[in-house]
Amino acid sequence: MGVKLFLKGEKCSSPKCPFIKRPYPPGLQRAKKKKPLTISEYGEQLKEKQKLKRWYNLSEKQLKNLVKEALKMRKKVEDVSEYLLKNLEMRLENVVFRAGFGDSRRQARQLISHKFFLVNKKPVNLPNYKVKVGDEIEIKENKKKKQIVEQIKRNLKKKNIPSWLEVDEENLKIKVKKEPEIAEISPPADLHTVFEFYSR
């Protein structure tokens, strides 16, 4: 994709990051020649769509549905890009990751699928579950002795938590205080190009 997507958690912040080791597209010849790729307009749109899909750890169908929903809201909202980003950020998988309870969105998805979390005291194992302002997410009591939870506790001290979330490190709880701040999101993709891809 040509940019860091932080798919490998903390490894992406270290010198072992694959993007640092090989900052070029796959293929030995490409690595030797290092010639710039010529990409068509469709190719650029596809690339931006793939960046957003991988950044949020979505399937093609999930992203398509979210973009189509945003496009339907054009007459009701001021900014469809902001509407889409807020929907993406409010997915349980992303909230768990943003709060520092997962090194990556992929790990957050795995923890949710393995029934580690309660939302408002009720078990939820759907990574794409949409949380709301005021919702409280916590790790189940019977999961707190797991080794992965001890790792989460250590990692929380190093995480920068976005202003729209509140984290209780002692009790391993997350509270959604308000809607996501767009300035804090900074997705790696050009959303206008993503909308063009799905508007064809």
C-alpha cells in the first residue's frame, strides 16, 4: 500500500517493522529496479479503498455496506466522510483497539470473538457491534486471570487514549464519553477517492 497500516501491533513501531525492512512492493525485480509504478485512476481508487479496508480490518462486504450507507445520508448530513469515519470508529473492535486493550485491531477482534468483553454488563462477541455514547465496555471477571490480560495491563501504561474514550486501568473498563474526534482519527486513505470507487 506504500504506507504503514500498523497491522502487526507493536512490531510496526519497532525497527523490525516489515515496512521499514522492505519499503517497496512485492517482487525481487521491483526491489532491484525501484521504478515507480504507473497506476490508472481505477488503480488509485482501488488502492485507497484497500488501505481503508485493511486499516479497519474489514471484509469487502462490510466496507461496501458502510460506504453505501454513508452515501445514502448525503442529504441528511453535512459531511459523509465524517459520518463514515464515526461509524468505523464506533465499531466495538475499533473501540477496544483504540482504548489499548489490543495491540492491533486484529487482536481486538480475536479477544471479542473469544467472549472477553461485556457491553453494559451484557456479553457481546460481535466485533462489528456498534457502540453508543455512554456505553461501558469491560473485560469479563472470569477472563481477568488470563495471560493476555496481564499483557494488556502492562501495555495500557504506554498507550495514548483518544479523548472520546475513558479507560479505567485498574478495573479494565472503557467508557465511550462522546462521539469520536475527527482530528484524532487520521485514516491513511483519501475518503473522497474511496467514495468515487463505490459510486462507479
